[in-house]
Amino acid sequence: MKIPKTLKTYCPRCKKHTQHSVTIYKSGKRRSLAEGQRRYDRKTKGYGSKRKPEQKRFAKTTKKVVLKLKCGVCGYISHREGIRLKKAELGEVLSKA
């Protein structure tokens, strides 16, 4: 599905509808010194199995795409949970006119 590079939507900081630039959210690098990561490492250290059972069959074939919206006026970044898509690409969407 093609997602527009810019769209007009509500900005909570400006408190009005403004033009937003759209990018697809990508999670950053995991911090090895974060408490959750240290706890995970401690539980998986040594002999034995994994902390949680390994999933054999996957129920879902797609992932939800999260859109990162940046306000063109104030630069405030907000996230919008998208829909399940096999493939999401940013590009210009042709209007039906």
C-alpha cells in the first residue's frame, strides 16, 4: 500500500490541523545496560532453555506499520498506529479526480 509523504492532520502542540511529513517508524538499537535487558541476560545465562517458550507456528503473517508524523509548523513528532500491511511504501498517492 502506498502511504503519502505528507498529510494534513491534527497537531496536539499547535492545537490545530497542520501539514505533517510522514515516515515509517523503525525501532532503535537495544540498550545493553537497560534494566530489562540486564534481567533478560541474567535469566538466559548459563545452561538451560530460553526464558520463554519458542513459538512454533506464527498466527500473524503481517506486522502493524507505525507512522511517524512530524509537524511542519512546530516540529512535534507523534506516532500513529497503522494497519496490518504486507508491504508499505512511502510515495505520492494519486487523487481520484
